[in-house]
Amino acid sequence: FNAYTFEGKAGQQIEIDMTSSEIDPYLILLAPDGQDLAHDDDGGGGSNARVTTALPADGTYTVLANTYRAGETGHYNLRLSMKSSQLQR
């Protein structure tokens, strides 16, 4: 796997997409305490992976870009979309 980190805020909505025509993407999102927060294999359509969630705490999150099948290698695209949490009155 390849590991990527980002800073997140509690309540922030995120979406992570991993796409490839060469491998079967598999995403894992780790919380700041290292716990497995979310994972996905085919949620992005076809064999592409997508994780959509609200972050539970402030801190540094880790995205593990992996493959579903052991030993696969190839190019992929990884995209992270973030929305700030907003108070509604």
C-alpha cells in the first residue's frame, strides 16, 4: 500500500476516490488514533474504490491506497474532497 495523510476536523465530510484501469483499488481510512475508520473495494463504480464519511475527531488521518488482490501493481488516481462543517441556525 501507499500511505497519504491529511488534517481533518471533527464533523468534516470527506470523500476519497481511488480509480485505476490497471489495478483493483482498495481504500482504507485510519483515524488519528490508528483505528480502522472506513474501507472500500468497489464503492466508486466498477472496480474503483470510494470512502465517504464524516470525520469523528480533529487530527491527522491516514489513507492507505491498496489493491484488492495481493501482488498487484499499477498506476492509480487518488482524490480527496473535503467540506467544512457548518453550523445551521
